[in-house]
Amino acid sequence: MRFLPTLLGDAYRIESDPIEDERGRFERSFCVREFEAAGLHASFAQHSQSWSASKGTLRGMHFQNAPHGEIKLVRCLRGRIWDVIVDLRETSSTFGRWQAFELSSDNRDQLYVPEGFAHGFQTLCDDVEVGYMISTPYEPKAASGCRHNDPAFGISWPLPVAAISARDKGWPDYRFPV
């Protein structure tokens, strides 16, 4: 695996290093030793998957409040997504900035999302499945988010939103600390 730094501190795009032969391909999607050697969190208490039927579906922008903050390892298992992270760590030099990545079943890249980041994605085709490894179990009382179109961040999405949950549409405007 290759751990590639992103523009946002402590977030990484992870490329696999597949072995291919006449049978097909083999690759490691996770290895405790490699993650630890890269200085990354390597214990994931929850593994989840989402499935989206339609192109343009938007999920996010989600995070869990302290003390239930979570680290995510995200991979697109089928289809293509526009995966977006926002750094919400007030002490970070990249606080308030966002970055997007195309993850797909073709490129097999993963995104390591540190604690203190909001995360969401938009499907770029129909029939999309996304897998998540999450460092802490989901805690409903700590669940929070910010709107995909919040002017505080100005995130550019590639498609009109075709489907979004009422909860994700209704997050209040983000207020930067004064």
C-alpha cells in the first residue's frame, strides 16, 4: 500500500499495490503493520456498508462529536463516488478547508479520514456500494453533520443532488469560532 498525504493534515489517500496474474488480481485492503508503520490508527471497531441506487445521491457531511470522534477508512466497492472531507479541527492549519477525491471500484483507492473531519460523498453512477471501517461504534447522541451546500465551506459537487436525506438537508449553517 502507498499512503499519499492529502492537502488536509493527517488525511491520506491510500493506493493498493495489487499483484496480477492470469487468475486475476490480489491486493491487501488493510494491514495493521502497514498502517502502524505509516503512523495511522489501525484498530477499527465497526465495519459498515452503504448502497445507493441512483446517480447523484448525496450522503453527508457526517461526523461524531467528542468524546465519540471517529476515524474512517472509506472505499468504493462498486461504482464511483466523489468523496469529500472537511477539516473541522480548530487547531489545524487546514481548519475549514475541504478536499475531494474520486474513489471507484476501478481505482480501488481508499481514503483515511482522521477524527475531527466531516465526511460525505456523492454517487457518480447508479448502483454504488461503499465500505467503511470506523474506529469507534456509532453513537446516535454524538452524531452530527454539516450541510453539503453550506456557504461556510463552498464545496463543489459534480452533479445536481438527486437524492439526500431530510437530516442531511437540514443541518444548520456551520459557525466558525470567533
